[in-house]
Amino acid sequence: MSDEVKNRVQRNKRLIFDGEAYVQFNTAQIQATRSRVEETVTEVMKAYTITANGNRELIMRSAEDVYRNRVFMLETLKPTSEAEEIFQRSMINRTRIEMLDDRSKKNREMLKASEDLLQAVKGMQQAAKSFLDICERMTDHVDEVADENARLLDGELLANMKAANATSNDSRVLENYNMITMIRENAIGNRKTIAALNDASTQLSDALGDLQEECNNQRDTIISLREKVDANQRRVADEVFKI
């Protein structure tokens, strides 16, 4: 082997060492980044549970009761003329219409929220499918390498070594250089993508933290409002029959 070829082989060895450092570092960073993204999934599910389950249920009950209180209030009136009686009946109808109008509008808004949820689930489905495909390709690759190892052990490796010459070695050394150079460049490019993904996940995590706080504050407001609705209900009850 000429000194030039030896130097190129040694150069490739150094490039491979650097490439391993780049790729393995990226592997660790990708694992950490995915973990942070998964944490945001947990955080957004917390916010979703607070609003879609807890807060929604609380305010829906309050909305029903506040209109029911209005109807009971109107029913306690004792009209003494036809005009007053029509006033009472039409106001009861108006209250029920307003309740239905509010519920109908909120149904449309909740339907849109459900559509947003469906799109989010589809996004998670796509992410799961992407990981499934990646694992499938990795499985196929490992299977191919294992089969190749078996062929090499069966004598192909020794035969290839015996058949090696300067031309084939030079070609392989050049191919190795081109491959490791591309790997290094891709690894450096991946670092930029990893950094951007890290920044985005951090910003999302901060935003979700603010959202959770807002959801909790909303729950406190709804609970306070519930106390107001209950106070109205007690006053209406006293109008029906004071005890």
C-alpha cells in the first residue's frame, strides 16, 4: 500500500471518528428533544382536561340553572290583568328561547372545538405512523445487515480480501471519504433542525404553562359565578315559598 493511500485511509479514520461524535451527539439530542415534545403532550392534555371536562361541565350546569331561575322567577308573578298575563307568558317563552339560542350557539362552538381535537388526534396518528415506518425501515436494514454478516462469515469476507487489489482499494477509500463527508454535513445540518425544534418545544411548553394557569383561573371564576347563581336560586325559592 502506498503512503498516499495509507494517508487517505487514516484521514477517513479521523473523519469517521468525528462523524461518530456528531451523529451520536445528535442521537442523544433527538432523544432529549422528543422527550420534551412528549412532555408538552402531557401538558396540553392537562389543559384540555381542565377546560373540556371540568370547566365545561361546571359552566353548562350554571347556564342551565341561571335560565331555570329566570323561569321560576317569572312563574312567581301573579298577573291581575290579561296584559300582565301575556307579559308573564311571553317573558317565560323569551327566557326559554334565549336559553335555546345560547345553547345552540355554544353547540356550534363546541362542534368546532371537537373538529380541532380531531385534527390534533390525526396529527398524533401521523406521528405514530411516522415512527412505525421508521422502525420498519430500521428492522429491514438490521435484517439485511445480519444476512450480509452471515454471508461474510460463510467465506465471502475472506474471498473479497483475497481478491482485493490497488484499484478496488482506491475506489473503496474514495467512496468511504465521500460517504463520511456527506454524513458529517448531514449531521451538522441536523443540529440546526434539532436546535430549532428545541426552541419551538420550549416556547410551546411556556405557552402551555400559561394556558394551564388561565384554565385554573377560569375554573375559580366559574366556581365564584356558581355561588352567584346559587344565591339567585335561593332568592327565587323564597319567592315560591319562604321557610
